[in-house]
Amino acid sequence: MTVTDKPDKHVSWRGRAESAEADRTSAELDDEQSIKELRSQSRKLLGSMMRPHKKAIAFLCGILVVQNFTSMATPLLVMFGIDNAIPAISERGDYSILIAIAITFAVVSIVKYICVRLYIAQSAKVSAAMLFALRNRVFKKFQRLSVSFHERFTSGRVTARQSSDMEAIREMTENGVDDLVLAGLNVVTITIVMLVIDARLAAVSLLTFPLMLLLGRWFSKVSALAYRRARETVALLIVYFVESMGGVRAVQAYRREERDRELFAGLNTDNKFAQAKGHQQNAFMSGGMRGIGHLATVVVLLFGGWQVMQGNTEVGVLAAFLLYMKRFFDPLNELVQFYNTLQSATSALEKISGVLDERVEVAEPEEPRSIERPQGELRFDNVRFQYREDHVVLPGLDLRIPGGQTMALVGATGAGKTTIAKLVSRFYDPKAGTVRLDGVDLRELSEHDLRANIVMITQENFLFNGTIAENIELGKPGASHERIMEAAKVVGAHEFIESLPEGYDTHVRKRGGRLSAGQRQLVVFARAFLADPRVLILDEATSSLDIPSERLVQRALRTILADRTAIIIAHRLSTVEIADRVLVLEHGRIIEDGHPNDLIDHGGEYATLHRQWEDSLV
Amino acid sequence: MGSERLKTPELSETDTPPPRRSALSNLWRIKKYLYPYRFRLAFLWAMVLLNIISGLAIPPLVGEAIDGPIAEGDLRRLGFFVAIIAVLGASDAILNLIRRYMQTSMAMSIEADMRGALYQHLQVLHTGFHDRWQTGQLLARVTSDLGMIRRFFAGGLVFAITSVGMTVIILGQLLFIEWRLALIVAASAVPLFLIGRKFFQGYLPAARSEQDQSGEVSSAAEESALGIRAIKALGRGPLMAARFEKEAAELRERGINKSLIASRSWSGYDAIATAAIGAVLVFGSVMVAEGRMSVGDLTAFVMLQLALLWPIEASGWVMAHGNEAMTAADRVYEVFDTEPAIKDRPGARAIDRSEIRGELVFENVTFAYEDDSREILQGVDLRVKPGETIAIAGKTGSGKSTLVSLPSRLNDPTGGRILLDGTDIRDLRLANLRSVVTTAFEEATLFSMSVRENLALGRPDADERDLEEAVRVAQAEFVYDLPYGLDTRIGEQGLSLSGGQRQRLALARAVVVKPAVLVLDDPLSALDVHTEELVERALEQVLQDTTALVVVHRPSTVALADRVALLHEGRIACVGKHSELMETSPEYVDVLSAESEEVVA
């Protein structure tokens, strides 16, 4: 029954990932041990979700107990009315019993009203609060996890954990928990009542109990696998959906629709079968429970009938027993339906606890150090880095960038330029050696000081849903409109922003779809300048700009970088020209280092590049 | 700020819920998806019916057994009864199993069918739609809304019909026993109905607003995952968390609000049903005492009424499910009802790639975005001869990217027309057109799939040689050095690759298609000078017999083109050779002069 053994048939189009665990958190391995661990982790998670609401949950249980009593009271009152009130009236004309019953009924109705109302309202508050806390916890965890984690986990899966998995948990907390508790109470009460009435008959009728337990165990075992698989198939579906909708322009431009539909249909079908599997197993459980209920009736009827014939018990007792059996099994049958929701939620909890337990590769320091007004001196000491075991990017880099210096990195693709930028902005930590800002190891620097002092602009130009002003403001939350406009003016973005229908309040639409790549880049520049960091890293940050914009940005850079440390990565040497120092990299090693003019005179690699570039301008 | 983020226009419109009637009618429209399953559905309902009967048949038999053989002490006849009950019980269990199994499989299939259809519809919706809708909102429709509809059809609906049937049968029996008491029961239906109506009025919009907000939360989650690098680079994690918390808090409030509405009605349901039993008991007792009714009848009456309690109590839950399904159907049909703005005109013609000469003519083309009265393109006239390569130059925001989105109809012009070999492109079949005109965007959209799949995006049947050729042209040989070569999965958006690598892949992808008209939006911007030169040399051969429109930002790329067109203030200001324009057009010089790139020490 191990679903996970099945070869992944999508491997052909999805391609091979560099690590087999690319899609998962490290907790989600398939071996028996990890599954057990995950299960206990998810239980702990559930416990930690409930702990802050201990009192409220106890209160809710109290309400349910009272509600259970009111439900039990109704048949009793009916019995009492028929047996006592009617004779009292017809024999003595005494209405007092009837009046008492009427009053009790009124009270029961009111108590029931209050119980149900209180229960729904309170339980909704508790479950909403629990989910709210969990959502925030998961969101913050994802924010803390390293960029490399996000790169392999993909945004679709991050979204899946925060949408469909949360949805599954919400389903559980909103529906049926009361049924579960009530059914439990019911089973206990009826078992006690039956034992009191006739212990022997009770023992026989409870013979079916082990069968029920066996069935329940079978179901929870097989369905755990099925539901776990279903959570994964739905995540794959979401990943595909999110990606192909995000890139819908490319899909349409390349008439990819049909192929996309095919692949999506494949995932859709997988998900359908995976989802259905758990539910189908539930159908077996449901049929089985009903069968066991009927079996119990048959056993009690046969044994009880025989006992009655032997004179060991009364017919009335047998009748009562049979009625109780029905009331015993009916709620259980209803509960089987809830089991679906429960298993789904359990699997979702497992997935989420996997995320929460994932080790943060680039962790915040436990005892963060802070720096006041740093000089901006950067220092690499024997820094070694590789993304993959067999492929060293930086074998051992030693580098010192004095505060205020503008340094350009030049070299072929794969030389390690971007890696240096990512190490400085602490997207990654070095595998060996240290990177220091003003003598403080970046790993010890507080997150706030690190981000306030080092800002990187990449070619990605990500804009968030919102207006242009809001996107610039991200550089310094709370900045005034004047400051925002000033930043835009400095980088030369003001002109095009003003020409938009609503100026700075123009909504950029999803991922900035309203703007061209060059415009997005200017907005991102304005954002970084507003942030006003000590160290600024530009990783191919000007590639989408046209010449007039680049001219403006370059003029701005000259003033902006004057008193800052800067690392510039650019294939266009026009941007490199403003640097005080050029570093030519090859396979992670520095092969040339010096002032651009000196390097040109020197006649090395840089001189060659520079000549090629000059040729391209003609 | 503004951490209050703007909602997409559609969403704010739909914040006011549609009238109730349309809610039901949208749910009703789902019948289209039930149709293929009609025979299985009929069979299923027969099973449900049989299952009810098998369940109902057992209790009377048990009663008979007690009154008959057990009372008489006839062990053999008891054995006979028990055997019948056992057989009935077994068939009841098996029927139940089959019914649940079928119900579940069918509901899942219907959900999957609807999801497939929704996906297909979303694919053909124009980019303007996708720009405005957050992916999280679409995702919520494709997952949780369809799930709600499925749960209603698989659970709530069967339940509702069963309990309505039970209620009718029991009411009939009650009327038969004692009509006056039955009137009391019937009278209790009035407040139930009133509460129910109020419930509908309150719950429907509440459910809608909760589901909408749930989409906002998904959007926030998705956006911050996609933008994780930007967030980390600025250290805005806490800010994003605070924003997310705001959305999540809103969702919590809306969820609680919805449940409070439920709590007000469901509690009434329970209480009224219980009170009705009390009333019947009191009046019935008086009637019995006065000799107008037998004790047995009263007992039977109240017992039956007790059996009614459960369907009434459950109806609140069923109604909630129904409401949520209606809301979900509304939200789903909101997407289905959005007509694709760009689609085949009636009588659109199919074209054959081999017949295309590749003449592309813009005639007085204007374009404005839907929500913007100002025209970005104000009358573009341009003629690209077959096989010719024209470079488009212009300042940021001059409309270059808009212009190049038109030939493959990713946008349609608001005025004027575009002709391919003399035919308005809107008269050509869309799928056809896009196989003839291929566009590569400034930002390379890569998918987390194998390199091969990414390269063959526009031509799934491309063989190894085609791919190799395209890779060579785009100087993207680095793909062979990836751990598994073309089978390596590149990460989301190819972010593990450098900008230059991504751009080369995107270029290779466009070249693989071998279109008659190639549209390239600044295709070499992220390449270093050396690579750019190599790509240009290889690309020249490809462009020799391909009509091409290339947006350029730098003079080096202009070398690819036969002529350059300068886009200025929404019009083509001038067309000519690079050297001519450098002499005659000051605007052109401003845009493309290398002077600015000169060394200023």
C-alpha cells in the first residue's frame, strides 16, 4: 500500500531536481521513523495551538455536557408526562405535574438555546483564534527560511501550505468537533446505563466493540497514507496552477495552452484519485460500521431472546437494550463522515509541522550584535562556498573593501560574482570562513542592523501589489510623500511616474504588470535609495534600462555612491566605469584587482573586455 | 502607508454580494457538469432509496421478534427472524458502502471536471484580466470554492433530500394520528421558516466576504513567497508579517461574524423543536385526560416527533453548506462569465505557416489600457517587409513593450489595425496566428520544469536537433553543463540561473519555434558584450528570412536590424538606417547615442 513507492510519472516534464528532497521539508521523508516523528510533531503542534485556549476549551466541553443532558432530558420528560401527568389529571384532575413538566420543557428549551448559541459562537472564536495564530506562525517561519529553501520549495508550495492545508484544518475545527465529543459522551453514558441494567447482556453486546476498534485502526492507518498523498497531489496542482497563471503571457504567446492543459489534467486526475482514495476507504469504514451495528443487534436479539426464554431477564430490558444499541451506533455512523475531515486535517497539520520544524539555514543570531554608524568596511576571510557538493564556486576568497569604496565585479557567468553579492547580503552563509561588516561577522549581526546597512538591488525588480508610492516606501516604511518623490527624482523615475494617470498612486497591478521592465527597475532603484544603506549592492541592476534612463541613474549613482560602500555587478562596462576599483574574477578567484584605468593600461583580461565593449558602441 | 493594499477592481465590486436569486441560479448552472454522470447519478439515488428502506425495515422486524417468538418462547422462529435481520443488515451495510463509494468518486470526478474547465477558461482570458486578478484569488476559486461545491453535492445535498423526505413522511403520520396536535407541529414551522429566511439573508453575504478574504490571504502568502528575495534584501520580513497579520485578522473577524450569524439561527432551531415537543405533550396530555385521545396514540405521536428532532437540528448545518456552495458557485461563475477579450472572430481563417510571406503592417494603431483614458499608442503606422528586421527604439514608457504585444494579439489595439500579409490579424485563428508570430519578452518567464520542456514551450514536437540549433544561436550551451543536462529541473522562474542565462534560454525558446514573424523585446539586455556579439552573429542567420520586430535599448543591438523605427510620444517619429537617424533625428540621438556611455572619469 505504499503509495510513495510509485515512480513519479511527471519526472519527464518536471525534469530532475538536484536533490530528491527538493519538494519537501526535511521532516517529510518516507521512512517509517520520519513518519512517526512527523506524526508526533503534528500532535505537539496541535497541543501548542490549543494550549493558549485551555480555559475556553474546558468551558466549551462544559457546554457540551450540559447540552448532552438537555438532549437526554427530552425523552425522559415525555416518559414522565405519559406515565404520571396523564393519570394525575384523569384520576384527580391534578394539573400540577403537567404544569411542572411544561415549565421544565420551557427551561430545557431555553438552556438548549443558550448552549447551542454559546457553543457555536465560542467555538468559532477559539478555532478562528487558533487558526489566526497558526497562519501567522507559518507565515513568519516562511519569511525566516533561507532563500535557498524557497528556491527549491517553490512559491506554489508555500502558497499551498498557507491556503489548502489551512483550509483543511479550518474544516476540522469548524465542523464536527462537537459531534465527536457528544458521540464520545454518548458512548460512555450508554455503556454505563447498559452495564447497570444487565451486566451480562451488556457484556455480550459490547463484544462487537473490538471489531469497531479494529476497523477504526485499519482505517486510520491506510487513510493516513492516502490523505498524506492527497495533500501532496493538491500541492503539486497548486504549484502548477500558480506558475502557469503567473506566466500566462508566455503560455499564450507560445500557444502552450494545450500542453499546459494536458499536464494540468494529469495533476488534476492524480489529485482526484488521491483524494477519492481516502474517501473510498471511508466508504468501507462507513459500511463496516453499519454492518457492526446490525451485527450487534443480531447478537443481542439472539442472546437476549434466549435469556428471556430462559427467564433470566425481562422482555422490557431486552427492548431497552435494543433501543440503546441504536442510539449507541447512530451517532458513530454520523461521525464516520467527520473522520474524512479529521484525517485531511491531520495530514495538513503534518505538512505544516514539517515546515515549522524546518531548520533555518541562514538563522538569526541568538545574541545579535549591533553596530552604530558603521564605516561600511567589508571583509572576506578565506570564504569558501558551493551550492552543490561537487561544484565549488568560491574556493577561498580573501577580500577587503574599505568603507566608502565602489567596487565593480567583472567576470564570466559562473565566476562567482552574484555569489559574492549574495554572501554580503546574507542570502547565504559561507561554508567556511567569514564575511564581516566593520569587523562584525554577518552571522552575529542583528537582522535589523544587517538589513538597514546592506541593501541589494537585483535584476529581479519585484514589485508588490499596491501603488508606486507604496512600492517605493518599502525602502523606508513611514517615509513621507515628499521623501518618496525625492527618491524617485534622484533616480530619474519621477518623470514617467508623473505621466501615469494617477501619478504616484497608480496601481502597479499584479507583479507590476502595468509597468515596463525598465520602469520597474527605476522604481526598485528609488526604493533602494530611500532605504539609504551604508552598503549598496547592484547585481545587474541596470540591464533593463534604456540609455537615457541609464544616463540618469549613472549620474545619480555618482552622487549616491560617493559616501557609501558599493558592490556593482554589471556586464555593461558603462556602469563599471564609475567604480574606484575593479575585481576580475575567474572560477571564484581574483585574477585582476585595481583601478579601472590602471587595469586598462595593464593590458589584462579587463583591458580585453573593455576593448570589446568599446567596439560594441560603434 | 499605505499598508492598506488596494484590492483589484473586480474584487471591490464583488464585495457587495449579488442578489440571492443569482446565487441559486449559479449553483443550478452546475448541472452541466452533472450531466455526463446522469445514469450513475440515477443509479446512486436508487441506491440511496434502497439504503433508506433497508435501514427502516430492520426496527419493525426487531419489534416483531420481541412481540412474537421471544414472547412465545419459540427459539426456532427467533432464529428465522434473526437470520432475516442479519441478511437485511448485511445488505444495508453493503448498500451503504457502495453508495458512499460511488458518491465520493463521482463528486471528486465532477470537481476535477470543473477544475479542468476553469483552468481552460483562465488560460484563454486576456492578460489584462490576469494583471488585475491576484493569483491567490484565482487559486481560492480553483481549490477551496470547488471543494465547497463538491462537499455540498457529496454530503449536504443527499442529507437535505433525505431529511426533507423523512420530515414529509413523519408529518403525514402525525396528521394521521391526531390532526390537531399535528397543527401545533406545523405551526412551529412558521418561526423555523422565518429564522431560516433571516439566516439566508445574513449568512450568504457573510460567507461571501469570508471566502473573498480567504483569497486575499492566499494572495498575500503567494506574493511574499514570490518576492522573498526583495523582502529579504530590504529586511522587510516583519513589515510583511504585519501586513499578513492584518489580512489574517480580517479573515478571522469575518469567519467569526459568519459563525455568529449561524449561532443565532441554529440555536433557535433546536429550541423551537424541543419546545414543540413540550407543547404537544402538554396539549396531548390534556386531550388524553379528557378522553379525546388514547395514551398509545400520544406516545406514538411524541416518539415520531422525537424522530423529527434530528433532521431539524441538522438543517442548520445543511443550510450553511448550501449557502457556502452557492457563494462558491457565484465566485466560480464570476470567472467563467468573464468573456475572453481576445478571441477568434466569427469566420476567422486558418493560415498555413508555409504560405506566410511575413509582411507586417501597422495601420494607424492606437492603444489605451482599459482603466486609462490616455492613449499609449496614438496612431502607429509601420510597414515591415517580408524578411526584414526592424528595430524599435524609444524612451522608457514610450510604448515599445505595448507595441510588440500587439502582433501576437496578447493585446488588441483600441483603434486601427494590424495586417499580416494583408489580412487583419483579428481575422486569423488565434492559435494559428501565434504559431506564426512568436514573441519573446524582456523578462524571461521560465517554469520550474526541465530545461527541455522550457525550451520546447512553443513547439512541443521539437526534436533534439532543433533544440541544439536554438541553443547554439542563443549561446545557451551552458544548459548541457547542468547536472542532468536538458533534463535538469530549473528552479521557479529559473532563479538559480543568472539573468543572462535566463535571457538566453528565453531567446532559444523563441528561436525553436521558427516563426514567420519573430518579435523580440530587448532580448540581449542582460548579456555581456562578448556573448552579445556571439548571439548577434548567430541570430543574423535566423533573421535573414524571418520578419522581425526587435525592441532595442542599445546601439549594439541595433546592428541586428535592417532599419530602425523611433517610437516617440505614441507615434513612429522616424524610420531609417541607424546612421541616417543619428544624423537627422535629435530624439533618436538622445535615445540611442553611445555618447552617454563614454567614460567619464
